[in-house]
Amino acid sequence: MIIKALASLLICAGSVQIMPQEKGNYIDNVERWRPLAQQALDDYNIGDQIETFLRVMTCESLGLPWAKNPNSTASGLMQHLARPYWPARAEAIGMPGASVFDPIANIYASAWLLTQYGGWSHWTCY
């Protein structure tokens, strides 16, 4: 019920609206992923993207690793499409066979994706 209420605050007339956030001002479910996300982004030399990363995560999943879009295969913290893209992304980060719901794999695949093909254009929440 709470998640549904929070999600409705983010959705306005069919498009997702993201409000600017101050550093460290995200909900606890998102803030708990900050150290891992920062490490992943640093590993791909894009550590300066941390605030955008957490803002997008807030919009995509509210920081819930088991989040699943009911209308597609988008899943996990950053809502990767399980089919057809996830297997190749997991393999690209050296975690073949990892679940899209694995928060480490999901965050690292997101950092990798940011450096590969189109940056933030993969996320409608951006």
C-alpha cells in the first residue's frame, strides 16, 4: 500500500516526474545502496554520476531489489529488461547467470550500461 502511494506521487499524467534531491536525501531503501552504487560507478570511472544514479533508482524501484514492472520484464533496482537484454548484460559484467534481482549484478550492469550504449537514455526516469 505504501509503495503504491509513493509510486503514485512519482507518476503524473503518464510521465514520470523526478524531483531534484540533495545528497543523502533519498529514502532509506535507496540510500542503503549508495556505497555499492558508488563503488560500481567508480569502477567504471563515472563516480560523479552517483546522485543521478540514486535519483533514477528511486524512480525505477524505490530501492527494492525485487521490484518488477507488471507490464514488461523490467526488473530489479534499475529495472533492466529481463528479456532480451539481461543475460548479455550479466555476462558483460562477469556475472553470467546472475539474476536480474541480484542487487550487486543489477547495479554493476547499470554502471556498465552507462558507459556503453547511450548513457542515461536507457531509463525513462532520467
